[in-house]
Amino acid sequence: MPVITSIADLKRIYHRRVPKMFYDYAESGSWTEQTFRENTSDFSKIYLRQRVAVDMDGRSTASQMIGQDVAMPVGLAPVGLTGMQHADGEIKAARAAGKFGVPYTLSTMSICSIEDVAENTDAPFWMQVYTLKDDDFMQRLFDRAKAAKCSAAMITVDLQVLGQRHKDLKNGLSAPPKLTPASVANMMTKVHWGLGMLGTKRRFFGNIVGHAKGVTDPSSLSTWTSEAFDPSLNWDRIREFRKMWDGPLIIKGIMDPRDAREALNVGADAIIVSNHGGRQLDGALSAIRALPAILDAVGDKIEVHIDSGIRTGQDVLKALAMGAKGTYIGRAYVYGLGAMGEAGVTRALEVIHKELDVSMALCGRRDVRTLDRDILMIPEGFEGRWQA
């Protein structure tokens, strides 16, 4: 096994081990993929201020996210089909996060069910929920999350309609994967992945099949999925969801200060500045460019977190210094999962933590909770500001 010192190292192994269909699912955006690319590249436009002869002993990356103690303010974002990246992927990722001391968020569109993850992990996890039409399914999803002792719910609000992702359409993305000559030929070259899949019974959307009305087996899933998402979603509807869940609530998918204020008004405990990893509206601002205006609008009234584009501990550092109270990685941990299973997710977290800790020290700071804009050089015109 090669020495792994970066997320890029994990990505190279991931690319070799995971079938093209699922690699492309993670490593793509919508339409031209402009926003997908800029989510990452825009972080590199922010520079760090190096300081010297500052006492760097006794550093701490410990913090809190929505009142929960964390080893560093980095959560594992909800990622659909994680159990197709590696057998029992959601369980393995949740275990790694729990042991490391950071939050894990289970996607509604996971392969392992809420119950699977709860039965096979020790630490409480968070549950991500899509805004679906079926009230009965939504209420039971929240109830199942409560029964599993999930410590927070995360409502994703930016998927009323699905952004077109060319690669997924061309690959015929599905779970379990459709067996075509091309997909079978590719999967036959992924021996490690294939052996893992042969050893598990979890190969379809575990939170949907057997739980959604009319979905009794994988063959009936596609019809339900195509009709489930609610294009008529509005903030009154989100207030109804808030009544279904009485615990900490995070709203994910905020890119405009006006929507941030609406999220505050419905009683959210935190919001996530996110463009769905560049997988919805192509041509939207990167999340890091959108962050400052949202912080100005609501930052002292609600916790503001961010995802989309974070690949390094330095990205985490920059987001926190700009004012975010929490960050999330998605693709970065998926690379580790596909490469090495649970050990790979742990390695991804170790890499991010090391980069955060060392970069913080070289900026002359010892406590992640004291980070501010003084350590940043942000180019003029970088911050996305909409005209009134």
C-alpha cells in the first residue's frame, strides 16, 4: 500500500477500485460543471497570512457544531449511494466518523438503512431528509430517525427538481447497477469492490424499499423516485417538516441571504451554505464566494456552516476564518471509502485534521475557535454580493 499523505492520494486509489458508474457519480457536476470546478478552485484564490515567533504549543482543533462536541468542526456530509462506493459504505463511514469524533450524516438515498447504521455503530449520527411529497413517508422517516437516536436532522432544500448530470445519464446510474455489456466489463476489473458487494445483502436504497408506499422491491423504486420530489416546495411546507422533528434542525442548500433569513424564521438551528456540490444549478456561485453575504445577513443569529468544494484542511481553515462555524466533506471522504473502506475514511479525516492543525499553527493560532479574517487575504471582488 502506498504512503497516503493527501486526499489526492486516496482519490487515485479510489479511481482504480470503484466502477466507473459510481466514480462518475461522485466526481461530477451538472451541465458544464462550471460550479463543480469553481467550488474547489475558488478556495485557492484566498491566501493565508503566515506568522512566526508565536507560541504554537498546546493547539486545539476541538469545537462544537449545533452544541455537539467535535474533534474538529468538520462533518461528513450526506452522500447518496455511499453503499455502492464500498460494500456497507454508510456503516463504515459512520463508524470512522464516530471514532474520530466528528458528525456523520446519513442520506435519505443511502444503501444502508437508518436501522442498519444504528445497529452497527455506537455514536449517534445525523439524518438527512429530502423534501418529498408523501407526508406519511416523511413523518415515518423522522420517526425512524428518532427511534435510531439520531441527534440532528438535516433538511436538504435545493432538490425540488433534479439538475442534469450528463455522466449519470450516460452511465445509466442505478442501485443495484444495471448490467449492460459496458458496466459488466468495467465491474469485472474492480475485483476488490466486487468481492465486497458479493459479501453484503445491502445493494438498493434501504431507506426507501419496504418503507415508501408501493415500493416493495427494487423494481418499483424508479417510478416512486421520479414522482417523489416536490416541485411545489415552499417555506410553509418546511415549517410543517419542522413540526415533525423536535430536535436540532439543519437546513442545507442555502445560497442567498434571503433564503438564509427564511431558514432562520422557520426555526432552524443551523444552515449550510451549499450548492449541492455543483450538482444542481450550474453557473451558480461557488459556496465559499456565497458565504460572506450570508454571514452578514444572519451570522449572529444562527450557526452558519458550509459544504461544496472542501478537499483540504486549508479549505476548512479558510471557511472557518471567514466566519463559518462548521464545514462538511463529501467527496473527500468518499475517495477514502472507495479506496480502503472504513480505514480510508479514517485516513481522509486524519489528512484533513493534520492540514488544518499545521496550517493553523503557521498562521499563528492555537485554537480553532479563535480563527478570524485577520489570517486571510481575500481578493477584491471575490465575495459574491447581489445588488439590492
